[in-house]
Amino acid sequence: MNDSPQMELAPPAGPASGAEARAPARLQNRPGLYGKFRTTLEMIKFEHSVFALPFALTGALLAERAWPAWQQLLWIVIAMVGARSAAMTFNRIADLRFDALNPRTRMRPLPAGRLSLSFAVGFTIASCAVFVLAAYELNRLAFELSPIALGMILGYSYAKRITWLSHLGIGVCLGVSPIAAWIALRGDLKPGILLLGGAVTLWVAGFDLIYACQDVEFDRREGLKSFPSRFGIAAALRGSAGLHLVMMGLLIAVARVEHLGWLAGLGLALVALLLAYEHRLVKPTDLSRLNAAFFTLNGYISVLLFVTWAADIFIHKA
């Protein structure tokens, strides 16, 4: 089941080899706390934090026009890690039946038996508690909004049962990250940060449309809803390009509202080029380069925007 940010291409069709068939039983016996720790990081795809964290830090820099105090920055990072860990683990729990049926996802830790369902439930609860604690340490508004945030990021896991617009749901979940960082530091909202949240929402929804193209047949067979399964891969790729075009317009608006300079503009130009290249990599008849389009380029985009906008803020401050 589609649950970006995540990248796992389906293995070639055909019967599993003897080694593959025995893999779940063998991996289930992995000993020690370190093994469970590594498997937990694999389950939540911790390395994919590169998608949301740079935008949260960008929101923090726009709020302060400087690096926040280290205590505030620490709690923002802890909140991001807690929220993302809770969302990803809950998604694995909600999708367990589908993950076990899908050749692309059947070797994930839960369906493969490398982690237990009870462990995943406990880890989700602990991650939610860490997120709420971090929100409490930041300010009262962040704490009061934390249950709403948790409802959004956990509820997304059921979106594909309901609507083919689920791609916007995952977009909103990541799009709130810069807004949440702003609220954590200032306790208010301004037009610029709302525009940035909207841009992140469309960016994520756009690449999630690309990602979902690999599960079209599975989604149709299992009755799951997605834009590609309803309208086809070609329409999904066109829709993704359209969302990313609007995203660029919103980012330009943020730069103007926040009075950013030429370095931020250069960052936007480079992001536009990377997005254009991303859309050249994937074609309706050829998804073989989807891995590069989904993870590699979008990781570059989030980091590039953060670095250039941060440099612009510090240069103009000096």
C-alpha cells in the first residue's frame, strides 16, 4: 500500500526462491536489542526524515530570522522524530494485511515477522508521548494543537480506503512541519508560513502521485483508492507536474512575502530544474527510474531549499 515517504520497488514477478520463502522465519530470530533497534529504524524509514526535517528547519529560520536557541531547536527535532515515528509505525500497523499481500512490501519488518505487532503498538504509543512532551516543552499553543496534529498524521493511514485524494492527505501531514516549527517558536501564524506549508503539501502530494504508480494493479485488485488506480498512470504523472508547478508559484510568493533575496531566488531556480528533471525520468510506459525520481531528487530538493534560504537569511541579517 502506498505510504510515502517510502521507496520500495516491487521485485520481479514469479515464484519466490527457497531462500526468499525461508527469509521471514530466519529473520524473525535476529537476536539482541541492537538488531531490534536497526529493524525499527528500517520500519519507520528513519533516513527518509530528509523529506520533512529541512522544511521544519526552514520554518524555524523564517520565524526567528536566526538559529533558534539550542533548547528550542532540540525540542523541535524531537517533536519531528516523535511525530514521524508514530505516523510511520501506525501506518505499518494499519496496512499490515495489505503489506503481506503486496510483493513489493511483504518483506517489511511486520509482515515478515521481524517485529511483533505488540511491539509496533507500544512503539507508536511511546512516539506519540514523545511528540506531546516536546510540544509541551515548546509552548502552550503547540501543546494544545498536538492532539489535532496526531489525529491528522495517524488518520492518514486510512485515507486510501476512502478517497483517491489520499495523496493530498500525506501532503498535508508533511506540509504542517514548517508551520509547526513556526508555531513552536512564535506562537502565532503569518501568511508567509502558511504559503510555505501549502507549497510543501503540493510538493509531497506531487511526488506521492509518482510513487503510487507502481501499485496501480494491486490497488485496483484490493479495492484501494488512489489517483493512478482511478485515472491511470499518464494522468497521475500530468497531475504531479501540475501540482509541482503550483508549488513553485507558492514558493516564489513565500520568498516575496518574507523579503528574501537573490540567494533564495537561486535556490528556487535550482529546485525548478530538479523538478523538471524528475518529471523527465518517469514515463507512463517506463517506471524503471522511479527510485531516482522519488527519493534521490526529492531529498536533494528539500536540503537545497533549506541551505540556500538559510544562507540568504544569514547574509541579509549580517
